Amino acid sequence: MTLSVIIPIYNVEKMLRRCVDSVRIQGFDDIEILLINDGSTDGSGIIAEEYAATYKNIKYWKKENGGLSDARNFGIERAEGDYITFVDSDDELAPNTYSPLIALLQEHPFLDILEYPMLQRPGLRDETLFNPGNHLFKDALDWLAYKGTEHCWACNKIYKRSLFNNVAFEKGKKFEDILLMALLIKQKPIIATIDKGRYLYHYNDNGIAATDKSNGLSSLLDAQLHLVSQLNINTRERRWHRVYMDMLTAQLYSYQKTGKIRLAQQHVSLFGYATWKDTLKAMFVNTIGLERTCRLFGRMKR
């Protein structure tokens, strides 16, 4: 078996068929689809059972609710593929996504992780395409420094199964994808990115960022600080300034909610960021300091 696709399921009866069908019709035969019912209370389980009864390469399990990380770990333990990937059950894949990705991995078996494009909020006015381009990172820290904290998603990547021999998603944690990347990077994987394929991420109105941005980004800051600590990253080094600026954004929103500053004050470059707003934030931090920048941001958001 080449590829195991793990799909955690929780109360998604309206979107589940769209998701599973998008994986099922990829045109890549050596694939297994693992449907993990994480204690759904709607009709999701019935739909998943129908798929498993109809298609030999679709497998179904039902378990008690344990959250997204627990469901993914459950799937990892039962996956038989040489490679593993994840699809959230309210998302989908563009046609013919997996075939060129698997072809590249088979052509270059030394690759441990392959990242591909993600279309965020497809069909909405603010839909955004993330395209990582074609790059090879023999040092995983180079991938992280190259805007990595802005796309630490688990779902737009294919992983060697062996990476998960001693690694799992942390249960009960928010932004578990970032925590996972810290564990994976510690194994010094070779990472490649490609401009082919597309993961379609549909906006979740009940997600962390949508329901409470201050609380959500406070949890994001927790995950980012953990990643930096685990990997012994010195954000004062120029290569890590963009990572620091990503954390600064989370810190600004977190300060609104908690009134606490957890990020260390430092000087940052004024260039190389994603938007002009980041450049403006850098100017404020350099001139008036982190605490005053947090206070100013809070007043501006009122």
C-alpha cells in the first residue's frame, strides 16, 4: 500500500460525501481511505459505513469522541501505507492532486515530507491560494524559516509513515498542527514543496479564529512559543525575524484578552514580511517598544 488518507469525522453529514468523493476519485489506485468516526451524533457514521461497504479501499472505524488529534492518532495507528496524509472531513481535494505528488515521492524516495498548494475559503470573496512553489529543503529548519510558521497545516502535506513511529498529535491542544511540526522537525526530515495539486480548505464558522479571535490567537501564540522553545530557535537572528513577526501578531490579539506580554522585546528587520501591516508593526516595535505597541493596537481595535 502506497498512501493512507486519514479522514477524522465529527458531525459533518452535510459535507462528508463531498470530502470522501474528492479523495475517492483521485485516479490513484494504490490508496486506502480511513474514515474515523470520532463519536458523531448526526448521520455521519451511517454515510461513512455506506462508503466502507461499497468500496474495498475505504475502511471505517467508530470510536468515542476524543477530538481531532485523537482521531488522527487512531488513524495513524491503523494506516498501512508507506505514506500518510490527512484530510479534514469538511474540506476536499481538487481532481488529480495525489497522482503527481506520489510520482514525485516515488521518484525521490529520500523525501520525507512533501507540501503542496492550499486554496483557502474557495468560492468566497476573500479566497486565497497558498502556493509553496518548487523547493527542496535538506534542512527542515530552512523550511520553517522560509515562512514555515505561516503554513504549518497538517493537511496539505504527505508524510513518510515512518515519521510517526514515535510521534503523535497532542490530544486536547489547539493548533495541534504546529505542535506536530515541532516534533517532526526534530527528526530532521528532508522537505520538498511543489506547485502541483490543491487542497481546498473550507472556512469553518465554528473554528477557533472565527468564534473568538483573541482567545484563538492566544492559543496560537502558545503553540508558536512552544515550537520556538522545542527547536531552540533564537528569534534575534535575522533568519527568524519573520517567525517573530508571526508571533507578534498573535501576541497583539492575546494582549487584548489577557493583558499579558509573553513575547520578548527585540529589534526586527523592516523588510521581508507578508504585508505592509507587518512592516508597520515592526516599525512600532522598534521605535516605541513591544508593550506600547500592544497597548496602541488594543486602542485601535476598540
